[in-house]
Amino acid sequence: MLLLQTRMDLQAIICSQSHFSKVMHIPLEYVFFLPFCFFLFFLFSSFVFLFTLSWEGDILYE
């Protein structure tokens, strides 16, 4: 039942995204691709930030 609900939610999101792309005249690929790029960039920057913090901490503690 939960899986069915999730699938229906996904279909609703896809429908709203395609409606959004028709209104804004943006290709549907970009509508899905841009949030994915933002997510990857956020993930990468947070990893770099944590890595630099731990690296500076190691230098300070030596």
C-alpha cells in the first residue's frame, strides 16, 4: 500500500513537473537535471568542507 502511494506521489510530481516545463517553456530534461546538479554540488561541497575541517583539526592537535 505504501509503495502504491509512493508511486502515485511520484506520478503526481512528474505530471506537475511536465506542466511546469510546458508553462515555462523549459525542456523536461532540464527540470529533472537541475535539482540533481544542485544536490550533487551540495553533497560535494559539504564533503570538502568536512574534509578541510578534519584536516585542520589534525594539524592543530599535533
